[in-house]
Amino acid sequence: MAVLPRLTRLSSAITRGGIADRAVDAVGLSLDRPAVGVLTTLHMAGRPLRVGEIAERMHVVGPHVTRHVQGLERRGLVHRIADPHDRRASLIEPTGEGAEAANRYAVSMIGWFTEAIADWSEQDRRDLGRLLARLADDVTARLATLDERPRPGR
């Protein structure tokens, strides 16, 4: 139970501090956070993705992603390419400018957290990285099993 108030406090501090908004500003392209999320998801994937894959990775619905992809396309930050496995489908990938914008966002976010833990020992930083990765993996796996179960009342 001791961890719950700390998670809530951390989430509130990140939100109140506007860390994500500051990182969006660092992109320098007047994009909203969801659009930057799409760009970052594509950039981190390291390969072109279908809209459904982007939505799944972002834990949102496809139409939400489609709107943002269309806006990013109009701005020249992403483009569509043919899916080599399904000629009816297309894949989305960032353009050079889109990849640079996603990278600026990531560098800003990482930089902020790096500064926040700058006086931690190297071992503490490694432990944090290891434990955060484990937590993210375990939470994601747990959520996947919950998604497979029918919800009460449905």
C-alpha cells in the first residue's frame, strides 16, 4: 500500500510540472501531445506500422490515430508506404523531419528525468532502469490478460 500514494504523487508532479508539454514545446512544430505520441511511437518502433499497430501501442482506438496520422501527413511529418504483405493496406513511417521531431521530444523528456536523478549513484540509476522496465513489462502483461477476460455486465 505504501507505493500507491507515491505513484499518485509522481503522476501528479509530472502532470502539474507540465513535463510532457515542455517536451512538446521542444519539438518546435506546434503539435498537440497525441500527435507527438504517434510520431514517437513510430520513431521508437524502428519500422513502419499500420494504424492499428500504432493504436495498440498507444492504448487508444484506431480512429483516434487515423486523425492524427492524417494531420501529420498534411504537415509532411509522416507518409504512407505500401504494405508488402497486404496490397490493400498501408504502413505509416516518419519522414526525416518527423523522426527529428520525435527525437527532440524524446531527448527533452529523457533530459528532464536525467537531471532529476543526476545526484543518484550509478547503481541506483541502473536499478531504476531495470525495475521500471520490469514494472512496465509486468503491468503490460497483466493488462493483456485482463483484456482477454469478459468484463462484468458485458
